[in-house]
Amino acid sequence: MSEPDASAATAGGDTPLLELRGIHKSFGAVEVLRGVDLKVRSGRVTALVGDNGAGKSTLIKGVAGIHNFDAGEYLYEGVPVEVHDPKAANALGIEVVYQDLALCNNLDVVHNMFLGREVMKGITLNEDVMEARARKTLDGLAVRTLRSVRQPVASLSGGQRQTVAIARAVLWNSKLVILDEPTAALGVAQTEQVLRLVRQLADNGLGVILISHNLGDVMQVADDIAVLYLGQLAAQVDTKDVQRNQVVELITAGRSGDIGLSPAMAEVAL
Amino acid sequence: MTTTPAEQVAEGQEPGGVAGAVHAYVDRLRGGDLGSLPAMLGLAALVLLFGSLEGDRFLSSFNFANLVGQSAMVIVIAMGLIFVLLLGEIDLAAGFTAGMCAAVLGVTMTEHGWPLALGLGACLLTGVVVGLAQGVLVANLGIPSFVVTLATFLAFQGVLLLIIGDGGTIGIRDETILAIQNDNLPVWGGWLLALVVVGGYALLTLMRRRGRAAAGLATEAFTVWLAKTGLLAVVILAVTYFLNEERSRRPEITSIKGIPYVLPLILVLFVGLTFLLTRTNFGRHVYAVGGNAEAARRAGISVVRVKIICFVLCSTLAAVAGILFASRDNSVSPTTGGTLTLLLAVGAAVIGGTSLFGGKGRIVDAITGGLVVGVILNGLPLLTQEAGIQFAVTGAVLLIAASVDALSRRRSVSG
Ligand SMILES: Nc1ncnc2c1ncn2[C@@H]1O[C@H](COP(=O)(O)OP(=O)(O)O)[C@@H](O)[C@H]1O
Ligand SMILES: [Mg+2]
């Protein structure tokens, strides 16, 4: 499944859900992304890793429509698309779970999941439909840790809050879910629970981009790993084809053995 | 997966009916969500205190009707303030907004002879414009509401003084406006209103139960519904009975009995605003902005729009309170809506359970808290004529309420 060259992809016949080609993005004089290629397939967890400042957040913000890329192709289900604002990304079925989650503590689980997109019956909220759909979504994700969908988010643990944020993202028939460091603030048991949920998303047929600093998590849950090195894609490889120390090398040096940037390129990047 | 349906059923059954509901309520209290409990306890304690010390005067139905009329303005201003407090903002000018709008009513109707509808329209429109201006300054320019409304607090006080003149008053002569705070529903009308309220509540909650059951969702136990409806019926019928008693000191000359018109007015505001806050998406967005403005923004909610509407509602309700002031005093003066008014209204909302930190509060808080404040205002003069003591006690009560708010918030944040 790993396609180091473009000809294999066309030969494979199945178009990636999301494909980025030659993405460039600068902030003023600083070129943060310099020709990034990325493929994300439905039903797979694609981990996006890289050192601090490599450009991971900038890349996903571009995908989510928060920034505009300066140059490069953005293909969604094989079709070139223009995503200039978050609403356009949502309309395509792209949802982002941000690191700080952005939940309202004073509202309950259902209210948070439907915030800003409430189901209405005339001028009133259709609480029954929203509650039933929230339950169904959580059940579909095999979430069993919530006592009630009517409890305020303030009363939930970190892992449960992450669960709600993820469930909120998949509620909208989304096709691509992007998670920025979903386990950064969690303990061992809760991390396990969230990773299982991330796996479940892909098993339900969604494309998933997982940004993480924890290589243990990445090796455990990801199907393939995209390594950003100083604004370039060092490599996108199948998890089963690489060892953990090779990924570490890719992150720190941009290359490992015969995978990664050519020595010349890695030099230039520095 | 296999345990999920079982859990749903368990959730739906609410083991123990009333006992289970009580248990859940105690859990909520422990979690720091005190609801109306402090206000209810405070009200009971105050009624016991004043009742035992000055029973004859304090517990008379005459004094009870008086209490309703006295508290009405504070309650209505507090209802408006709750929208602003829910955002974590404040409107320090709401008292003088009421006074200024009352002055507009007086000037247009008494001095220029405008008909009732136009006078009321001008009064309410003044409130809308004030709220719009304050809201834009806070939401669009990002000036802290504390500063904006401290400035308007002073400015409106000045405008009120300019309109009316130092030491002057504008009399209110319109029958309808005077009736709001000085006339009562006929006795049969009071009973009818009581029946409509209790029956309406019973019907609506029953329909909601059936709707949820039909959708396969958890419903509260029937016994819990019965207990709630029964409690409401007892309270409403008792109040109606009490206010339908003869309360004239000389019944043979003039008979005074019945529910004051202001009470159904407050009831309509309560039902309407509660509907707005709990059943519409606008209301939901108010809570969201107060709880986490950044989350609301990312969810696609226009935070600026929500804030402006809340300020408009607050000032417009202050204008309604201005009408009540004019009705009760038969006139408007430079101090209408001044002195303690704003402090009492904020106190009412906070005592009722609305948080000063935003995100938490209900319209009913204005009524429960407003009654506590009203009972203090009404009862203290029976004990002491010393204004200094009255100020000090009122200030202390507000501080206690704010402390309870801060402590319960800490409790719910720490888990
Ligand atoms: N809005 C911005 N303006 C200027 N520079 C930015 C901005 N956002 C990110 N950068 C820079 O882009 C680089 C990559 O940042 P980022 O995408 O956040 O990396 P990562 O998420 O991989 O840690 C950093 O050097 C950062 O300082
Ligand atoms: Mg980042």
C-alpha cells in the first residue's frame, strides 16, 4: 500500500481521500512549508509526526481552511478543491479536533456535540432528536464510559472530554477527521481509551490524520506515518515497514538509510 | 457494545422514583450546583425571622401585596441582567436606564400628550437603542462592559437630571400605566390564572415526557412529575388565596383584594424569557459564549451578535422596569432607578444562583433572588428605621451571595 512514487498510486486505482501535492506556505519571509506531498486514505490512520516547528499545525490548518496555502494542489476525493475557510472544510466532511478541545464546560454532552449546528423543530431546539443522535454516534464508536449524555462536560475526565470532542467531529457524516495531539494531556488508561477510539474511526471507514509526539501511540495505532522535516515531507511510510528508531531518525535528520530526503535535500533544508 | 443497551435502560429507569430524584439532586449539590437552594433557604429564614419579630405587620396580605409591588422592578431588571451576566459581562447602568426610559415615558405622555402605545413604544425603543449602543461598544470595540456601563451609568444619571430638572418630578396620569402597580385582577380572574398556570405546566411537562418516551429516551419517573406538579400547585394556589383575601384597612369604604396586575406581567416575562434561554438556539448560544467564547466562535456562532442581543435585552427589560417605577411612584424623578436599584438587581440575580463568572444562570433566579432582596427591603424597616443599618445589611447579603457563587464555582471546577 505504500507508494513512494506517483505512478504506483495511479496504478492502484483507489484515489486517496485527501491528496496534497507540492504545498508551499510562508509567513512573511519564513517559508514554513516547502513542497509537501501527503496522501490520506479512507479507513486508515495516517500519523503526522515531526519535530517542534516542522510545520504540522500549519499543514493541517491549511487543510482545515484556517490558512490558505500559497501554492500546491489540494485534491479531495481526487477532485481539486478550494478550501478558503473552515465552513468550506466542514462542507467537504473535514473536521478538526483541536488540542484545547474547545468544549463548553457549562453545557452537557449533547449540547456540546451539536453546538452551532443545533437540530431545530420550528423555532425550538429538537432536544430529543439531538440526544438520540448523540447516543447513536457514541454507541457507534463503542463509547461506554459516559454515564449520561446529559451530564455537563465539566464533570467529565480528560479522556471523556476528548471522546466528546471526537464524537462531535464524526457526528456530521464527516469523512476526514484530524486530531491534533489528542493524548498529550492524558494518563495511561485514558490514552489507551482514546487510541482505541481513533482506531475505531478508521475502522468505521473514515480517513484519520493523527498528529502526535508520542511515537509509542503512533506505532500502535497508525497505518502509515508521514514525517515532516523542516517544512518538507521526509517520507510517508507504512507503519509495518519501519522500525521505531528509523522514524526517530527521519524526524531528527530527515532521512534514515535509503528512506527520507536525499542527503543533498536534507542539507539544503538545514 | 453489548453493555450499551443495558446501560441505556438503567439510565431510563431512574431507580427509586422520587428517592432516586432526591439522590440525583444531592449529587448535584455536592458537585457545586446549588441551584435555587440558597435563595429558598434565605427566603425561609428571613420570613421566619421577620414573621416571629413582627408577625402582625410582616405576615399580613397587605404587606405581601406590597412586597410584590416593591420587588417587581428589581426582579425585571435582574431578568435582563441575567442575559448579560451569563456572558460574564455586567451592566452597571441598568438602574438609570430604567429611570431614563421612565422619564421618556413621562415626557412623551404627560408633557406632550402622546397616546399610550406611542409613549410605551418610545420608552421601550430608548431601551433598545441604549442596549444596542452599549452592546456595540463592548462586543465590536472590545471595551470591558464594566467601563462602558460605568460611563453610561454616569451619563444616564445626567440625562435623567437634565430631562426632569433638579428636584422636579413628572407626574404619570395614564390610567393603564397606573393600574399595573395599583390595581388588581378580580378574584375570579386570579383563580383562573392560577388554574391556567398549574394546568399549563402539567400539560406541557406531560407532553414532553410522552415525546421523550416516544423517542426512546430516558424520562423522569411519573412520581417525580407528580411531586413537582403538586408542589407547584400548592404554592400557586396558596399565593392566589392569600392575595385574594381582603387587605383593605377599611373594607367597608374601599375593598382591596386580588392579584396585582404586575404579577401576571412578571409571569409572562418569566415564561417568555425562560423559553428564549432554554428552548431556542439563541439561548443555547448565550450559554456557550458565557462558558467558552472561543469554543462558541469555532462552532460558527457569531459571538458579537449574541453579545449585542443580550445587551439589548438587558436594557429593554430595564425600560420595562422603568414603566413599573413610573406606575408605582405615580411619577418620575431624578432618582428613579437610582440609589440601590442596580445593586439590588445584581444581588437578586446572584442570590438566585446566577454566576458573576458567566455561563450559569436562569430567569427564575431573578424571581427567587428578587424576593429575598424584596423581603429584606420590606422587613428591615419594620425592625429599624436606621438607613445606615439597611445599607450595611444589604451590602453584606450581596457579598455573602457572591462568596457562595465563587465557592460553588471553585468546587465544580476542582471536580
Ligand atoms: N501565524 C504564523 N506566523 C508566523 N509564523 C508562524 C505562524 N504559524 C507558525 N509559524 C511558524 O511556522 C513554523 C512551523 O510551525 P507549526 O506549524 O506550528 O509547527 P509544528 O506544529 O510542527 O510544531 C514555526 O517556525 C512557527 O514559528
Ligand atoms: Mg503544532
